[in-house]
Amino acid sequence: MNELERDSFNNQRLPKGFVIGVLVICITPFLLNIGGVDFGNRQTPDLEGVNNGLSGAKAIDASFYRLSGAFSHTILEWSAFMTAAFTAILAFIHFHINRDVTTPVVCMALFCAGCVDAFHTLAADRLIDAVADNTNLIPFTWAISRVFNALIMITGISILLTKKRDEKVDVERDLVFVGFISTFFILLAYSIIHICAVSETLPITMFPDALITRPWDMGPLILFCFAGFYLFPKFNKKQPGIFSHALIISMFPEIVTELHMAFGSKVLFDNHFNVAHFLKIFAYAVPFCGLMFDYIKTYREKAESEKKTGAIVDSSLNAIITIDKSGRIDLFNPAAEGMFGYKQDEVSMRNIKMLMPEPYKSKHDKYLENYLTTHTRKIIGMGIEVVAQRKDGTTFPIWLSVTEMYVNKEHQFLATIVDITKRKKADEDLRLFRNLIDRSSDCIFVIDPDSGRFTDVNSEATLSLGYEKDELLKMKVKDVALAMESEKDWKYFVEDIREKQQSIVEGLHQRKDGTSFQVEMNVKWIEEGGKSYIVAAARNVTERKKAQEVIVLAREKAEESNRLKSEFLNTMSHELRTPLTVMLGNIPLLCDPQDLPDAEEIGEIANDIEYSGKHLLVLINDLLDLSKIEAGKMDLAYEEVGISNFLKSIVEEMKSYTKERHKDIAFVLDIADFEVVADPMRLKQIFFNLLSNAVKFTDNGEITVFAESMSDRAMFYIKDTGCGIKKEYLPGIFEPFKQVDGSSTRKAGGTGLGLAITKKIVEMHRGTISVDSEEGMGSTFCFYIPINGIKEA
Amino acid sequence: MKEIILLVEDDASIRKLLKRRLEKKGYEIYEAVNGEEGVSIAFRVKPILILLDMHMPVLDGYGAARKLRSGGYEGKVVALTASAMVEDKKQALNAGCDFFIPKPIGRDFETTLEGYLKEVHHV
């Protein structure tokens, strides 16, 4: 049995000291007997002495001496009866508190036994009329009362043993039960008393010469042994308690009483007779003391419990307040005092609404009334958040829990209050912080590393991806990031981030509508509260990338442009030096008068020099034209040009040019007669360029000149049946120097700049030019210019 | 036996003039109009000197020089070019040319060439 069990066990028994005391008292008379002490009353030998000669006071004295045994008997018996009576009274008081039906039942039994004992005493003292004489009456009624005592106790306890242990304490039913039993016992007792009173002859119960001097006391002895060693312990086990333990202990004096009577008492009022009667008192006293001790224990427990509850309420950090059904404050613990700033006596019996600000204050009475009538639970049994008001008038948020209880038949309400100011502030801060994150212009994602699922996203993320927040929280990274399709991709990514802890990543994200955009993300590995998270802040960099692309393109263009310029310069240098080489190279051949070539060769050399010189001139002119146009320094002098005559004269000039080159080319004119607003000199330049090209690259065949006016523009083309232009050269045909190859151009007499200049002049006229050609078939150069020149805006 | 000089030049009038001047000095002249042609003629006639224009169609001077050298041509290769820039000179020499003469050529052209021919080793 451990400490705890031992403690409670001890609580359920009579104190050890008391038990030992009872045992000592029971044994002491016997020990004293052995020691020679005699408790018996003097016998009454001289009955005759009373009748013979003693008179007056001496005679009364003698009577008293003679009746001393009866007197002592009466005192002892009456004490026992009184003890029984007090026990019964105490039992009912105990029942009133404890509601344990055992006590009144047993004590009623005791009382009834006590009543029989009382009758025995009264009859013995001839205070009650009885028919039989005392010599038999006294021992007989003693025997009966003893038997009755034992039986009634055993009966009472047996009834209680069979009674089922009920969970609910039903006061009414218990009282009825007690009343029933009591009535039964009383009737039984009374019947016995009555029989004894009216019987003439009663059995003899005293046998002074036998070993068992009072055989009728054997019965009770056995019964008391049975009760003390079996029945009462069994009852005690079923219903442990001080009282039931006391019942067991009370059997000891009963047993010793019976021993003294059964084996000891030979005559009335002798030693053993008196000892037995004395010990009988204790037999009643022990249950009485049991009740007292139980009372003490109960009281102590109650005091402890109250102290404990008080300590709990007082030390609680939460405010605890109780109110009655009108709302008046009863309990107001120290925590409440601290929270509200009032002292207990300031609030006691005042209405709870003094602790509430508006609007709660004026509504509270109604709430209370509502609940009491309808019993609809609005806040009873749950908790809500409300605002309370301190003594100084400041308000603060609280968490309020209210329950109802019944205390001493009173309907009360219990409120537990927690000041949540700090908690609310923390919540507010958190909410604010969350809001800021939420509205951040970056998209923020929180991702579970194992599954790749989004565990949180901010508003910007939902906006930029076009999904609702709850949709996104069911999705994984791979549903959004186009490069993260497979599990393996994700695993690599997670490992990479975990290792680096932080990384800047570029990727492509796909919106709900299927469109995608480029992002740059700052990705971080975070461990918090034992868990790992990946947090990504993503920014749409489509704009930035576009801007970068533009820059790159611009740079490339600039580089290309530079390259082209260098190329142009290189080619220009080359083209200029080539005729110069011919000129300066040939001249030394003519310098030495001693060593001149023959006349024919001199003629050839002179021609070569002249030709190259002329070529150089044309080249320089073309370059200057081009430069002028590029520099914006070429001005157009617009005039009305009659196309028909204009083109006819140009073609005539070309015919002689063609003859010079010994080519057999036919010119076809397909010209409408109309007028166009243009610069005639420059227009002529265009036609000369195109026509001379046609002539150069056509050995024999046909050149067609076409001119037509359309609604707002004029269309012209020059078509030849010459050698045509290779497809690969067509794209760059209008670029300076970028043509077939330098030497063949030069061979044909061209500078390589003609078409470039032509195109620029056409464009200066706000027109367009294009070429169509097939190798071996011929070429067609076509251009448009506005009929009316540049319109005023 | 006349010494052979190969002219690799796309412009006809320049070819004509070079031929005039060098034939006067007693060389036998072969002509090629582009680098490709020049290389094949060079390996056929084995000239002692090749005059190589740098800007030609099909295969330019740089490519021709490389091909000549990798093919084992051991004669002198003179780059003849309209460009006078330092980079072009370097490029020509890297490609395998021994000498570099800018256009237009002057009166001392033949003397210069003879000087080159006398040089024993490649520059």
C-alpha cells in the first residue's frame, strides 16, 4: 500500500489511539480482577436485620445498602441507554449533512436496543409494572435485550449490505427507507417488551453452579463474534468509513461483556455482572465516537476543500467573477481586482455592467433576462471576445467565458476573463505585416520542398498568374513554372537551393489563360520551427528583358552600321585607287623618251589613261551625290514634267549610247501621256541610271520603257532582256558597292553607286523602287512616285 | 629562259598595265582573274614571283596566299592592294605574303620587285 492509499485508509478508520484505548478499557477490569480487585456489590444478607430492630435513618441506610446493587445497575444501564439515545440523535444530524443512509439505520437499531435495555432497567427497578418477580425478570430481560441487540444490529447491517449502491443520492427515498426500517425495529422492540411485561413466568437464565453461568448469553456472544469478525468487516469493505469501522470496534466491548456474563456472573450485581454492564456502555459509546470522528473528518475535509478552492481562485491569473441572476457581483478574485482596478468591496453586490462600456452596458440586463427566460445559450458555455472597462474608464479587449452553476440552491453565473490586449496587438501586427507582404509588388510564394506545393501566396501572385488564391494553394510549382515539368527537375532544384541557401533564378511562368511571361526570382531556403520552406519572390521581367533586347538590338545595329560604314569606306578607297593605279601605272611607260612603246601601244595607253580618268570623275561625282543626299543637302526643284516628251528624249540619247557600245538593242516605249510633279534633273538621273544599266547588261535584245499614271501615283519600269541578276545579289542591289563584283561592274563602266543614288532620289520623291530579275532572262526595275509631288501636310 | 611572274588581279586594265611594264623588263607574264585561278596556274607554271591583288571574287588574295603556302609554293608573293592600313598589311603577311605594295604603284615598281627577288629568305 503506497503513501496515498495509506493516508486515505487511515482516514476511514478510527484513530489508532482510540482503538487501543477501547481495547485497554475492555481488558483492564479482567486484569484488575486477577489483581484482586472486586467490583461486585455487597450481598444483602440481613434481610431480617431490616425487619428486626433497625429503625429510622439506620433502617433507611440499611435499605440503601441492600439496594446498592440495584442502584449501580440502574446507573450503568441508564448511561448505556442515554449513550444510545445521543448516538441516534447525532446520527440523524449526521444524515442531514452526509446523506449516508447507513448511519441512521444502524443508530436506529442501536436506539431500539437501547430502549429494550431501558425497559430492562425500569422493570428491574419496578418503575414499570411487570408480573414476574425480579430474580428471574432481571436476568431474563438482560438476556433478551442482549439477544435483541445482537440480532437487530446484524439485521440492520445485513439490510444495508443487500441494498444496491445507488449513484444518485435520493433524499426522499432514503428518508422513507430509514423511516420504514426504524418503524420495523421499534415495533419489534415494543413487542418484545410487551411480552416480557405481561408474562407471569419467565425462563430461568442464571445457573450459578455451571461453568456457563448464563447460557442465554452464549447466543449473543456467538452473534457478536459473527458480527465482529465477519459481517461488520464485510460491510466495512463495501462501505469503508469511520463509522463502519467503529461498528467493528464496538463489537469488542460487546464480546467481552458477554464473556464476563456468560462465564463470570453467578449472582446479581456481582463483580462480573457490574463489569459487563460497565463495558456495555462502551459498546454504545464507540459508534457514538465513530460519528464524532466522522464529523470531525468531514468538517476538516470541507475546510481543506474550501481552502484549496479559495487558493485556486485567489492565485488564478485569469479574472474570476461570479454574479447572481440579477447580475450582482459576488466573487471578485485578486486577478479581477488587478485587471479592472477595483477592490473587492468596491464591486461587491454592484451590477456587473459597471465593468462594461457601451453598448454592452445597456444591453446586459436584457441578455441576462433573455437567458433566464428562454434558456437559449448565446454565450453561456462558450467564449467570446468583448470589450471591458476599467475603473479609470479605459477600455480593453477581453476573452470572456461564462458558465452557470448552482451553489447552495442559488443560481449563479461564473465568468472567467482573460485580458487579450497583448494578444490582439500581436494579431494586429501580424495582420498588418501580412497585408504589407500581401500587397507587395513582388509575387511571393511559400513552397513545401517535399511536394512542391504552394503553401502560401500573396495577392500579387494571384493577380500576376490569374488564379484565385485557393486555386493556387492546391497547385504545385510545376503547374506554373514551365521549366519544372518532371519530379526530377524539382528534386534537383530543391537540392540546389538547399545547398546554396539562396539563389537568383530565371524562368518562365504560365498564367491560367495559357500565356506566359518571363520572371526573375529570388529563391531562399528557410528553416523555421523545425520545418523547411522554400520562399520565392518573383518579378515579371518581361518588360526589362524586352528593354534589354532593344538595347542589344540597337547595339548590334550600331555595330552593323559601323561595319557597313567601314566596308563602304574600304570599298570606296579601293574603287578610287583602282583607276588611279591605271593612270599612274601607265604614265611611267611614256616617261623615257629613249624607250617609248610603239605608236599603237602609245595610243592604247593614252586611251586607258583617259578612260580611267573619266571613270574616276564619274565615281567622284557619284560619291558626292550620295554624300549630298545623305547629308540632306540635295534639294529637289519640283516642276511639272510632261512624261511623254521627257522619256522620248531620254530614250533617244540612250540609243546613241547603245550604238557607241556596238550593241543591238531595240527600245520599246509604252508610255502614257501625263504630267508628274518631280525634279526633272533628278528624274532624268534615275532614268539614265536604269537605262544605262539595262544597256550594260544586255548584249542584244529589247529594253522596254513603261510609264502610267494611277490615281495618286505614277508607275514606271525599265525592263531588259539581258543577263539578269543572280538571286543572291538581289537583296543588296540598291546598296552602294554591294553588287555583282567590282571588276565586272567596272568592266561594264559602272561605279557601283548608281542604283544606290537612284533609290535615294526615288525615296526623296516619297516613292518606292523594286527589282525583279531572273538569271539569263533579264531584269525589271520598277518605281512609283506620287503624281503631285509631296503634298502639303 | 625568261623568269615567270604571275599576275593575280581581277581588274583588266590594271592587269594590262602591269603586263606592259613587266614584259618590258623581260619577264614572262601569266595572268589570273581570281585567287582560285591564280593558285592553280601558280602550281602549273611555277613563277618566281606572284603579284597578288587582295580583293577579288571567288577567292580573295588572303585565301590564295594561304593556299599557295600550304601547297608548298616557295616563290615570292607580293600583295598588291588598294588598302594602305596597317591591319591589312599584317593580315597579308600573316596569310603568307612576303611583301606588300600599296596601289597606285609608282615609277620604282620594277626596281622594288627586283629587290624582292634578290632577297634570299622570306620576311
